[in-house]
Amino acid sequence: MLSAFFEIWGCLQELNSTTYVCPHDISNASSTWVGLILGFVLGGVITWWVYYRQKKISSQQDDLLDKVKELAEKNVNLEESHEKMLKSIENFQKHHDRILNQILKLDEKIDHLLEIK
């Protein structure tokens, strides 16, 4: 079927070996058509391969960006958690200082009472 198509257009006369003595002699027109067809097929394969690779890389990049966003959200949550923890530690430290001051005052009062007796 393909040879019939080329014979109609007269581009690949070499396919009809009964008409020509040397079937391996290729004309300029037929070599042009063979080059175009092979170039088209090879170009299509390379284009498909590049498209497929870019699509795969793009999906990997999207997945990586999603993971980075998740980590950023977790980091924000961790920062909030750390701030809460620091505030509670600060409050605990203030409470500890007050208790220590009260103990020291009590110790001074006890010392003063012992001196009086």
C-alpha cells in the first residue's frame, strides 16, 4: 500500500523493480521523501520522549513543592508550639522566683525571731 502511494506520486520509482534495471539506484526525489519521512518519524520520537521526560520531571517537582509546603506548615506549627512552650517556661520561672523570694523572706523572719529569743 505504501509503495502504491509513492508510485502514484512518482517519488520512489525504485520500488517498482520491473520498470528499472537497477532497483537500488535512488533518485533525488525519492531520497528527499525518504529523508523527510525518516526525519518526521525520528523527530516525532524525540519530541515525544522530551515531552514525556518534561512531564515526568514536572510532576516530580509538583510533588516536591507539595512536600515543601507541608513542611513549611509544620514548621509554622512547631514555631507556635515553641512560642507557647517558651511562654510557659517563662511563667514557670516567674512563679519560681516569687516562691524563692517568699522563702527567703520567711528565712529572714525566722532568723530575726531566733535572734530575739
